[in-house]
Amino acid sequence: MLASSQSSWHFRCNLLVPLAGLALITWPTALHAQSIDFYFPSGIGGYDQQLGVTVQSRDRPLYAPPGIMADGFNISPKLDQSVFYNSNPNGMSGQGSWGSRTSASVSASSLWSRNSLALSLGMETDQYFTLPSLDHTNWNIGLGGGYTIGDSQLMLTYSHQNYFQLPTSLGVVQTQTPILAQTDTTQVSYSFDFGRFTVTPDLSASRYQFGTATVANVILDQKYLDRNSLAAGVTTRYSMNDAGGLLVVLRGIDDTYVNPQAGAPSNDSTNFMLLGGIDYQAEGVWRYRVLVGVEETTFRAAQYGSNTSPIAQASTVWTPSGQLTLTGTVARGIQAPQSAGNSGFVLTSANLVVDYEYMRNILLQLRGGAQMAQYLQGGGQSNFTGGAGITWLLNRNLRLSFDLDFVEQTAATNPSTPLNPNTLTIGHYNQSVAAITLHVAL
């Protein structure tokens, strides 16, 4: 899928959960909260119509790349080559362009019985044949390890992301060229096992850096968005049985902006989040995963004050047969500012995906969704997406896919300020993307 939204996050084994996002690179906003898949596994692996197995999570040994075994490590190289047509890449001119996307990644994870180690490298290059100013290359690297102490592993991970924000993303500057952004994150965690109860405290430090934007042929420095973030949290999980478990998440975040604009209110803030939820697999065709709670952001600037908002993440999976899966998801949370003149926004999203196994090696998908950004200083944006795709599993090493996606974005008001006029994507645009992709894996 080549629409300018968040990329999917893939990785296996507990060690690689903190490194999620390293196999593919871009996402438009740096999210305070983790996705629900971080806390609950997205799909249960298995064969045929076993309980909890979906069309996407089903094991297909005849079409699964085996990886490369080397000295106790499983190495998984991947290469994707796409040719696409985008009817409106920058959301402004309405000029379409053919293009090419090349994605490559390699991950290596240990197969040791006690400790663990993993490494991931990834890159992605987009070229627009008639709009070369939008060409960009994203890349990332991640390293993680676990040392066994008692019944659990002390986990330490580091990741670096070098990615570009596109002007078609919610909350991003209406720029003529993509904006370079860099993220460095280090996290340490340990799980205390008390039988059915597991308590996992974690501590992380992140640095976010932003490059320049080009607005009306004027280069604007975005360094005022640079920030350092310290986060601490604890996740308590109670395992009910094979059907699922209960979860409570407490998290606090302190954001410090290191290059504030002269004369502008500071975006420095503290954030507190409390979530509780359940992962339940019914003895039938339904699965429910729900997290609900409250999030409060308090700004040091009196002009911004504080904001308290209900937040939620939930998904429902319906598998009426072994060949059909419907997955609905909703999410709501407070996001950090991505442009000048605002202190962030509340992002609400809803998506529905229908997966159908037409044949063992031919998978069909229909998808649709909506996102709404409500700025804390007033105004908002929304977009609606729809798409379809077909994937042909050729053999263990090759897949061929075709995707067609559509985006319609609107803005109710302009949330910029007199100090920073016309800095956000405003107005209305439509975008259609058609892509054919060859996937290679060893």
C-alpha cells in the first residue's frame, strides 16, 4: 500500500517488540502512545481454522521464506520493488506523477535458549518521475538485546529513524518538499513474573529532530520542533487463560523543546496516560481487544494550559470462516505538534479491513478508514481513505501484489496563527495511488 499514511510494523519474538517499526520506515507523526499491537499480539499464528487464526496470520509453509541460518541466528533479507502512479503527490498542485519505490531490509534474530540479540536495517527510496522535488530516501537501524535474570530478560534496545514527512499528512506543514525528521530512542525494560500476573516497568529516552520546509518558495527552519522526551511507565498484565488477558498501563512523558521560537509560547509539556483493557478470544468467530483510559497534557506555557482527553484503542476481529476475516479498529489520543503555531492535536481514527483467501496463494483485501485531527488551539482536519489489493503468493521467495488507494482530505479551519501563517495543510485535496509491487524474501 503506497498511500502516504503510516507504514505497517513487522517483527517477530519478544525481543523485537521494542524495535517495532524498523522493517519499514515512515510515519508522519511521532506518537506518544504505542499502538494496540504493542500491548496485544495482532494475530494468532496457526493453521487452517484454528481458534484465533486470521487470513493474514495463517501459516503457509509452502509460501513462507525460510530465512538464512548462520551461527545461531536467523537472517531475513527482503526486497520490494514498486512502480506506482500518484494522482496528486503533494496535495497542492493536482499534478500527477509516475514513480518508483524500492524498499530493502534485513533483520537478524538469535535462536539462543537463554539470552537474545537482534539487529534490523532498512531503507526505502521513493522517486517521482515528473516531480523530482518530492524524491526522498528513508532509512533506519535498530539493535536490541536481552539478558536473562531470574525468570525474565532485562531488555535494552536502541533505534535510529531517518524519515521524511510528506505534505499530505495530517498536521504537517504544507511544504513543497518533504521534511527530514530524525528520531533516536533507547529503552530498557524488565518483566517481573508472579504467575498469572506480569509487571513490566520501562524507561525510555528519545530525541526528535526536524529539517526545513519550503512554503511558497521560502525555506522555513523547523528546528523549533526539536525536542527531547523522557518516558517512564509500567504495564501490568493478568493472564485469564488461553482466551486472553487483562491489561493496565500507566505512563508519564516529559517533553522539552530545545530550540523554541523567539516570542512564541513554549511547547514544553508533561503527559500522563492511564489505560486499561482486555484481550478476549471467544470460543467462536469473534476476538475483542480494547484499551480505554484518559490522557492529560499540561503545558508550561500559560497560553496553552492543560488538556484532558478520553483515549482509546480497540479492535474487533470477525472470522466467520477460514477464508474471510473482518478487522475493525478505532484509536484516539493526543499527538505532539508537527508544525508551528499549535500545541498538538487529538487524533481520532477508525479503520475497517476485509481479508479474503480466494485461493491458498491468492489473497484479496478491501480497506477503508477515516482520521480526524482536532487542534488544541481550535480548528481541525480530516481525511477519508479507501482501497483494495490483491496478493499472489508465487513461491517461498516471491510475491506479487497490486494495490489501489484513494484519499480525500478536508480542513474545517486554518489552525495556524498570525505569528506563523499558512503553515498547515489546509483546504481540500483528493489523491489516488495505484501500485504494482514485486516482493522478494529469502
